[in-house]
Amino acid sequence: MPIDAIKTVGVVGAGTMGQGIAQVSAMAGYACLLFDIDPEATEKALAKIAQNLDKGIERGKVTEELKEKALANIQLHSNLDDVKADLIIEAIVEKLEIKQELFSKLEEVNDKGTILASNTSSIPITQIAASLNHPERFLGLHFFNPAHIMKLVEVISGAATSEDTASVAKAFAEKIGKVAVLANDAPGFIVNRVARHYYVESLLLLEENVASHEQIDQLLESTGFKMGPFKLMDLIGVDTNYSVTESMYGLFNYDSKFRPSRIQKQKVDAGHHGRKSGRGFYQY
């Protein structure tokens, strides 16, 4: 399939990541179908996208005309049967069974040429694709938060992903203004495998009372990191970050260097999920 054959992009999940993916797709001129089982979630997502575009206008990076065209390119849906597109990107909860069920349904309602992609940050692409009839048309497109700003996209091939599928997906990522990096299916892919210890070791320092989370953030930011690990966990979502660590801990056969933090687990249990809940390691 040539990249020009992709005209319509479906985004499943209207949370933080889905919003950003839909925004950049619509800004690049694609017709974008934004789906969420909750109609209110899609309405909120569209309002957030409009807010992001307004901020872009204030900074001189977006024109009023581009804003209007991008918003006009986005259609909201709450019926999965309506999500028929040339490329569909999933950005839902990090649960293997739920993702497999979703993609099986999407495969049923779309034609054989549709490329299916997951924004998963830790679940193996090959595992998700195992339940599909056409795993060669499935891969990972891993965006980073906030997706409308962060440039990197990991293009992850599973064991059955065809070279053509990976090539078209990479071209799509580049067409929407991203820096696309090809990766093979491995725990954490590239970024999360490398970055996991930015969080895990910082949490271990906190557990051992070496320093406060504020001090650790300040120290790492002073060495050049744009955000300290605790501020970044709050931005990503403490629950999401913990889920990724749990997944990688299992995928690396419970190697102690990937052990999830008790402190982070307490935050999750208390509902302190970061910015989205108003409280994480910091108050918002």
C-alpha cells in the first residue's frame, strides 16, 4: 500500500494520548475518526484539541485557518462499527485481553487493506496480534506524551508484521511531522526500556529516604533533563507508569532492576494518578 492510499485515520480512545494523535493527524490533513465508548469523552477531547490549537495560535505556531481545518477534519464516534479507516491507531487501557478484543472487532468491520496499530508502551506487539486473522497488517505506533508536541514515534514490527506495513506506518508518522524510528518487538521497545530506570531508580532513592521527590526532580533537571522523574510520572499518569513497570518486570522474568515501587503502588491505590486526578507526587 502506498502512503498516499491513507486518507482516513481512526483513533480509538479519546484520552490524553488519543487526543494528541487525533490532533496531529487532523492537522496533517487526514480525515480523523475519533472513537470512545463514552460520547462525553470525545466531546471533552475535541474541546481539549481546540484548546491546544488556541495555545499554538498564541505562540505563533498555528494559524486560525489551520485550527478550523483541523477541527473540521475530526469526526466523533461512539459506535465502533462506524470506525472504518485506512489506518486505525488504538490508545486505550494497557490490558492485553481488551486490546485483542478491540482489534478483532476492528478487523471484522474494516476491509483487508486497513492497517491496525497499537500505541501500547509495553505490551508485546506479537502478543496483541496473535488473535488476528491478518497479523501482517498489525504493528505498534508508539507516540509519546504529549503526542501533539513530542516528535518521536516508535514504529514497532511484531513477528508477523510485513515490511510494507512497517514502511507505510513509518511514512505516515513522518507525514504528520514526527521523527519515526523502526524497532523490533522487545520488552519496552527502545525508549521505555532505557527510560524505565529513570523512574525505578528515582523511586528507589525515595523509598530509601536518600532525598525527597522534590530534591530528586531538582537535581536531575539541573543536569539538563527537562522534567524530573516525579513531575514526568505525574504528567504521564502515575497509574500508567506503574502499569508499564509491572509489565516490563514480568517480561524480564522478574529481574529485580525492574521491580515496581511500593510507593508508586500506594499512589495508584489511593487514586493519586497525577495531573489528570489533581494529585500525584505533587498537588495540581
